[in-house]
Amino acid sequence: MKKLLVAICIILLMACKDDALLGSDVVSQQVVANGCEGVFYPNWRTSPHLLPYPVGKSYRIGLSHCSGFPHIEGQPDQFAIDFIMDIGTLVTASRVGTIMFVEESGEDFEDVNNMVVLRDEDGYFLMYQHLTKNGALVEVGDFVDEGDPIGFSGASGLASYPHLHFVASFFGEWMPPYTSYPITFRNTSANPKSLIQGETYEALPYE
């Protein structure tokens, strides 16, 4: 149990270091990244992933793939995506899956990083981080369909601004040092190298 708690604390700290570097302007970097160079991205038109928010909603991207520390090559969050959202914004299941972990005790702008971990049909993990206090709408063991409510975004885990930190990791690797992998989204505008820093993406109807 102690090892699990230590590992969770490491996640909380790692996921938040990027926020302190961003300040008030989350996309004011000299170079706007357009995906990671030399990386294979799955065809966005046939991607199994949906944007992690309801149809009709649009949100701007802060850090994305290879766009600034810790979203850089070789780091666990290389392929993480930050969706800029007000506290209390509904986030939804990107894929069909089972809820593996829920933490929701942390206050916004405090140490504990609230998150929900979803294991998808292929055995990979999707992590929803920086949720608001008591913001989870699911429990461990729940089965969710794509588009089902997951919880409410926030600014927990010492986030310097409200956003959803969303990252996909390989089977058995949702605890650090996990290995993230690149995903694209089928229910939005073209994203051949996933979502681009500074751009806004609307969640479109899907089948």
C-alpha cells in the first residue's frame, strides 16, 4: 500500500510541473509544436478515440505532443494533451472501457492531483488528470461507453490554471514511469499529428 501511495504521489507531481512553466499564457512559446517528428500517428479518420468532452463543445489546446516540458521526447508525458477548460467542465469517455482508479480528494490549486484512469478495450489506459474536488462521476469497476460522463475538470495537483491533462499509456503502465503513446481523434477536424498547441477543436457528432 505504501508503494502504491508513493507512486501515485509521483504521478501527481510529474503531471503538474508543466503548469508552473506556462504562467498566464499557456501557448506563448517560441515554437508551436505540430506533433512529434519521426513518430507514426494513427489515421485520425479511423481513430478509436473521441475527444474527451461532449459533442458540440470546443476547447483550446495548451501543451500537446512534444510542445514543451514535460511534454517532450523521452518523458512520460511526451504525448499528453492539455485541454484548457474552466473548473467544473464535464469530461467524457474517449473510448469504451473500465474504470481502474479514481482520486478526487484534492482541492483545486493544491497538491493532490485528482484523476480517473480508464482501461480501454485494448487494455491501454486513458488518464484524466487535474479534476476538481469530488469531481469524479464514476467509481472503480464501472463500465463506460464512449461519450459517457467521467467527471468535471479542475485545477488540482498544483495546476497553475484550470485544464484537463489527458494522456494515453501502454498496458500495465498508468503508474509512473508510464510510457505515453500518440493518439488521434475521429470526431473533430483533421488532426493527422494529433491536436496542435494553440488550436481549438470542436467535438463533432460520431457513429
